[in-house]
Amino acid sequence: MHLRHLSLTNFRLYSRLEVDLPSQAILLYGDNAQGKTSLLEAIYVLATGRSSHTTSDRQLINWLASEEGLTPHARLAADVVRADRSLHIDMVLMLEPAKTEDGWRFRKQIKVNGAVVRTTDLIGQIAVVMFLPDDVEIVSGSPANRRRYLDNALAQVDVDYARALDLYGEVLSQRNALLRQLAETGGDLDQLIYWDEQLASAGTTITLKRQSMIAELEALADRLHRDLTHERHTLRLRYQPAFNADLPTAHVYQPGLNLDLPTRSPEATFEQARQSFLKQLHTKRSEELARGSTLVGPHRDELRFIADEIDLGVYGSRGQQRTAILAMKLAEVHWMREKINDWPILLLDEVMAELDVHRRGFLLNQINGANQAILTSTDPEMFTAEFRRQAKMVKVIRGRIEI
Ligand SMILES: Nc1ncnc2c1ncn2[C@@H]1O[C@H](COP(=O)(O)OP(=O)(O)OP(=O)(O)O)[C@@H](O)[C@H]1O
Ligand SMILES: [Mg+2]
């Protein structure tokens, strides 16, 4: 698939942008702070309804628009060409005056082919895989980075996952609030039953889907990792789901659950896994009440990257971590392509800088077949002359572009 036309109004530093994008590799180049990353981010927002960065939604709206208008808003629109259809996506991000702490409420309106839809209806419309310079933190950073990585990929192709994730987040905060309330003022513990059931259902969906995705990704990433390291090093993914991980009597649940065996079908184990989730909630209840937070469930999942038996998050060099994440990201591209039967749009932000010549060549070769890959760089010289000849070169200057 590819984006044929992109239109931005008051999105970050872009006050107005209309651009046709060809179906090929596109290299956005220009000095620092000119708007290269923001353009990739805009496409990511259109595809997922969320920012690729961990910024708040309101930061996406041009700050001059925020100063001027009564209801500051940004608008993003795109014409998308897919193997089997074309579509038009239109998104308005707005701040409305409200009786909140800071006096504003953020709202998003999304239309697909003119009809208003919910964010989850965006799933399956535009698929993107984004490569960011910070991606190495998926390996080296906190577990939250790894969970976000899994969520971002899965929620793009699996509606049930995206719904379970939204529901889980809501249930988790309600349940935590109730735990705190019960701890502070007492009350009937049976109030937890409803929330436990909800949490276990959504949580089990998330865990099992993560589990099968990780198994699929591992096979792809391992092969890519061997290629990247000249057949020398294996890459394994060790998933540690948090609803059977820290039980000393794990073997009691293990036989039915088998959560660490990636070959087991999610459907077959769903009910058993859900029951195990509920059991663990009961076991942890007094501790949860004491701490006022939920201690069981995928919000505490962990994923480790193991190269030749070595945990890269702990012992990997920066270069080894980078290689692993490059293999993971390329695996994600192949995985997504398989799921949606089409090439996702690839967005690569400043990825060449930290790669050696072999890895640069490998990456460019891998993305060669994509319908559309949009890359950014402050220095186009980092790309081979051949790549630059074949790619569409686009210069970005302070929120405007020169083709
Ligand atoms: N809401 C906003 N309104 C206006 N400008 C913004 C907003 N958010 C960010 N900016 C500005 O947009 C500019 C461009 O940012 P962007 O990250 O897209 O640049 P870049 O070309 O990728 O630069 P670099 O090469 O440094 O990565 C920055 O100067 C930033 O401060
Ligand atoms: Mg940038």
C-alpha cells in the first residue's frame, strides 16, 4: 500500500502542507528541526490514531493555532492506495474549552471515506512500521517499552487485540481505584468480583495474542539476526507473562496453562488461562489491597531478547542491541505483510546514522520491495549514490517541502 496524497493543517510546525507522494522510496532530507520527523509522525497518527512518540495528543496541534483559536485544531488527511481498494482518511484533532483542570479537553474526529468512525475502526486501513532512533530502548529500556512495542504492532492488525487493550486499560484503572478505596475506607470485597472477571477476560486475550505474535516474530527475527551477524548469532525472545511468572507454585498452573510454550494454540488454552488468571488474582488479593494496585496481568508482562544465551538487555553492547532491534523491526515488517496481505508503509527516521556499512546495505536491501518507504536524514550522503538516484529526494525546510 502507499499514501498518494498527504494534507496537513496546523500539525506541529506544518501550518499548511499538500503533498503528492509516489509509490517508491522517498528520502526526506534537511537540517535539524525542519519537520522531517513530524511528517513521519503525521502518517503514523493517521494510521493508528496515536502519536509514535510518548507525547501528549495536544502537543500535535501547532502551538500558534493553540494561541489564536477558541477551539484550536489540527487536520490530517490522506489518500491511500491499497492492493484491493483506495480510501480517504481524514482526522481532526481539537482542543475544546471544558471544565477540566487546565480548561481544555482533547477530542479526535476520524472519517474514513466520509463516514465518522471510532479509532479502532482505523485498524486495517493504513498499516505502518516505524523505525525510530530510540528503538534501541525497546531492548535496553524499561519493560513498558517492550509492552508498547508489542501493542503498537498487534493493535494495528488485530481489532480484538485493540479492543481488549482499551478495555483492559479502563478496567485496570477502575480496579486500582477500588483497591485503594477498599484499603482506605474498607467495604465489601465482593465488589472486586466484577472487575476481576473483566480484567481476566481482557487480560487473557492480550496475553495469549502476545504469546502467539512473539512466537511468529521470533522465527522471522532469528533468521534476520543470523543474516545480519553473518550466520553467527541466534536471537531468541523470552516472553514472561505476568500472570503466572512470580508464583512460587507455578507448576500448579503450568500444566494446564503452558504459557511459555509458544506452540500452544491460544483458543485451546483461553478458558484455562482465564481461570488461572482469576486464581492468581485471589492469591494476590491481600497484597494488592495493601499496595492499592493490581499485581497480576499483562500490564506487568516482560519480554527478554536473548542472543546466544546472553540477555541483551543486561549484557548486550549498544551495537548488539541495535542489531537485535533492527532484526525485530524487519521481522515486524514481514509479519505485518503476512497478516494484511500487503506491504505496510515503512517510516524510517534517521536510521542510517548508527548502523555500520553492512547493516545499512542489509536494511536498504530488505526494504527494497516495499511499495512505499519514507526515510529521513540530515545527511543524504549516508545513502549510496545508487539509492539516491532511485529514491524520490524531498527537501524539508521549516515546515515546507521542495520536491
Ligand atoms: N505543536 C507544535 N507547534 C509548532 N512547532 C512544533 C510543535 N511541536 C514541535 N514543533 C517544532 O517543530 C520543529 C520540527 O521538529 P521535527 O522533529 O519534525 O524536526 P526534524 O526535521 O526531524 O529535526 P531533527 O533533524 O533534529 O530530528 C521543531 O523545532 C519543534 O520544536
Ligand atoms: Mg527528526
